[in-house]
Amino acid sequence: MPVQPAAAVGLVALDVDGTVLTPEGGIAPSTVAAVVAARDGGVRAVLASSRGPVALSRVQDGLGLRDEWFIGYQGALVARWTGRQLEVLSETTLDRAAARDVETRALAAGLSVGRYIGLRWRVPQLTDSVRHEASLTGEEPIVSTPEESDADAAPHKLMVMATGDAQIAALAQLAGTLPRSVTATLSHPANLEITAAGVDKASGIAPLAARLGIPAEETAAIGDGPNDLGLFAAVAHPVAMGQATAEVQAAARWVTSSNTRDGVARALTHLGLVREDAWSSLAGQRSISFTSAKR
């Protein structure tokens, strides 16, 4: 019989890279078992990621969450799959002129850049960074001229990518000189996620909780990176992964074990959403590998 969720938590947002996914890009069997048990108990478990719907779909499938809402593009898109289409709950897009400005600056600095528009990923050129990202997420980049990109809908997110120390330094410099109309967050030292000003994962949790009828005091989040800090500030029960930086751990109410030591399952147990026996027999088992990503 499924465990009944604690009255204090009805919605838990799960970061993906570094949290749900192991360093090898798989999902620990304990994570799958704990998420399934939490959902069986009535908890709404949603993914909250800088990834978009295409890259998230495989992770949702692995967790049995394909029909659940997700917070994508760093909070710029809240949606769920209905067949092959998306039902959008809320979205915030970048101004096209601001997107073009960022792309121009990134290319001048020798960096790779792409814009994400719903299910599409448009790039000005195929670079090693773009090819690597595609191999990690399963997305297909569409090489586009500036005119083709501008003719499409406004983007939800831009991502600027660096390879090697020199480009990472250029990426950091770019992050400090962007227009005020955008928000830039590092999801990884080599990946700069750019959304409209003020948009982060917290932008997605509020409309979703409202749609589900779950008050803010009954929300939780589990994450590991600086791009989870806004989300942590917006929920009542933030939990940091064991390998998270000191800054992220300090922003949490509790620190679980790492993503190589059943951190998500232990966090869901600590929150009172599952019993330990729902996943303990799977603890420490090799992760189910379906992608090799770390973001």
C-alpha cells in the first residue's frame, strides 16, 4: 500500500543534471523507485531544469513522468506533453532584439550559441560544442541564418557554450556585460543559460503550484547548482544534493547525499513522501543509463 505523503509537501520540483541524473547521465534505480512511490502516494513530482521539452522527455520517460507538468528552459516554459504536442501553462520569451544582441556578442567572442524556441533549437553554425550538446540531450540543432531565426517565434532561452579554459574565461566575461533585459545563469561552468530578465526556475513553480491548488508552504525542491538558488528561495522545503557547492547547501533546509549515493531517494524519504523500504533494496545499484549528460 503506498505511503501517504506528509501534509507539509504536495509538490516537489526535481532538478535534472546533478540531481536526478548521475554523473554518467543515468538515473539511479533508487531514484526511479522513490519517485514512483511518491507519485503513487499523491505527490506531484515535476522536473525543473534548464533543459527544454525535447531533452526532458527522455528523463520523464525514465521516471514515469511523461504525462506530468515540467518546468523547462530555466523557468521560461511550464508545460506538459499531450501526445506529441505541448500544453503550455505559462511562458516568458526573450525579446528578439536582445537575443540577436547576445548571439552577436557570443559569436564575436568565439563562443557557441543557440536559441531554443519551443521544440526547436536554432544555431548559427555547427561547432564542437553544439555537436557535443546534441549528443548529450538527443536534440537536433537546426542551422539557421539570422533571418530564419528572427522569422521564428521569440525564443524561450539562449545557451552560450564554451570549450576549454580560454573560452570559459570569455564566457564569464560575456556574462558580466549582457543587457539588463536578460538574466544569465551558469548551469555549468561552460554553459550560460540566458532568459528574459527576472526569469529563473522560481518563475515556473508559482503558476504551477497555483494550477495544482498547492499552497507555497507545501512545496519542496531538490537541486545541486547555482541555477537552483531561485527555486530554493521560492519553496518551503529546499533540499541540496550532497555534492552541491557550499553556497547551494547553505540555501537549503537539509542536505541529502550525493547523486551517486541515492540522494534523491533519501531526500524524498526525509521529506516524508516515501518510506525507505520503497527504494532501499535498490540502493547503490548501477544507474540506468539512457544518456550521458551533465548540466
